[in-house]
Amino acid sequence: MGQLDDKVAIVTGAARGLGRAYAEAMAREGAAVLACDINSCAETVASIVAAGGRASDCVADVASMDSCKTMALQAQDTYGKIDVLVNNAALYGGLKGARFEQLDEAQWDAVMNINVKGLWQCCKAVVDPMRAGGGGSIINISSLAAVYGLPYGLDYVASKAAVIGMTRGMARELGADNIRVNAVAPSAVMTEGTEEFFGEKLDKAKRVIASGQVIQRNLDTVDLTGTIIYLASDNSAFVTGQTHMVDGGSWFL
């Protein structure tokens, strides 16, 4: 028996990196997963199916409300309901860092459109199906950057701080519907996106990040999946509005 048997989960940004790891882990625990991304999630789905799990591919653009609605309808049409939403899709890897006054305005707007508005739209798309099903769990992916104050990336920092605030506000609004809303805030995870973000400074960044942690090693995807499973499962039935730091002890809330 898996911790997520009979649950249906949507994971955004599931084509690679953390999103793929979340989707695969949830499927291993028995969930039927709709893997969504602006790019094809065929490899993620194939991996899940090969391991004996249930998954479907969904091409979705979280910046489009119509696309988010189509995503939710696909989950309902395929699996009959929606129990869990993991809001993982975000702009990160390709961002160009700079002092805050020198950040590109178009990049700022794109980050807010995907990381903030996109998350809001995904939540709007699933909330009615969750209400109809008697409740659910929304898991919003924030970042250590939001509470630490990552320099030279204020657009990303601001967007991930917004995720924490939105999590708290939605948790209060949706408690009566038995819909839990929590955030997960990891430090830099060793994925393709992190490699792209730090570029040639990656090795130095890895050393600096690890040295500032109580547990002095770099975070890997497997370090996060347990927290996601917990928040998606009934084991966290009385937990809502919280930001779960998964950062090796970099920051204490």
C-alpha cells in the first residue's frame, strides 16, 4: 500500500528536474499523476509507466488561464477527480542575474507572470473540483531565496516571497473547504535549472551554499520528495498555511 493510493495529482513543470522527481515519487506511492509542462512530459510519463505507475502527459502553459482550465479538465476526464496540485512550474534556470536596479524589465514581468500569476491561475483551475471532491492539498514550491534574500536575483526572490504570502492567504480562505495549502522552500537543488542559473559559478555556489547549512552537503531531488509525499498524503491532514524549509538548516522559521 502506498501513501497516495487512490489520489490524483497534478504536477506542473514536470518535464525535468524537480517536477519530474515529484511526479515519479508520487506515482511510486500510488497516485495517478497528470504531468504538466509547457514542454512535453513524455519522458516523465514513460518513466512512471515503466515502473508500474499511472501517469498522463499534459502540455500546459500556466501563464494562460484557458490552458490551466484545460489541464484541470484533462485530470478530471482521465482520472475522475483532483486531490493534489503541486505548483512547481517557474522561471528560474534561464534567468539573467543583475543588481536590482539593472534587472531587465521584460524578464521581471515574465517572472511575475509565470511564478506568481501562473501559480494563482493553477489554483483557480483546481479549487472547484477539489471542493466537489470534499477537499484536497495544494503544494506551492517557494524557495530559500525568498527568506534569505538572494542577491542579484530580486525578480526571482520577490516571486518566491509572493508564493509564501499566497500560500498563507489561500490556506485561510480554503480551510472551510478542507483544502490544505502549504509551501515548500528548498535551497538550491542540483538540477538542470540550478546549473543554468549559476552557470560557470556553479562549483563556487555549491560550496558556499553547503557551508552555510547545518547539514553541509548540497540538496538533491530525493531530499525533497519525502516532504512532497507527506504534504500530499493524509498524514498532513491537520497541516495548512505552513512553509516547510528543506534547506539543510540554512534558515530557521
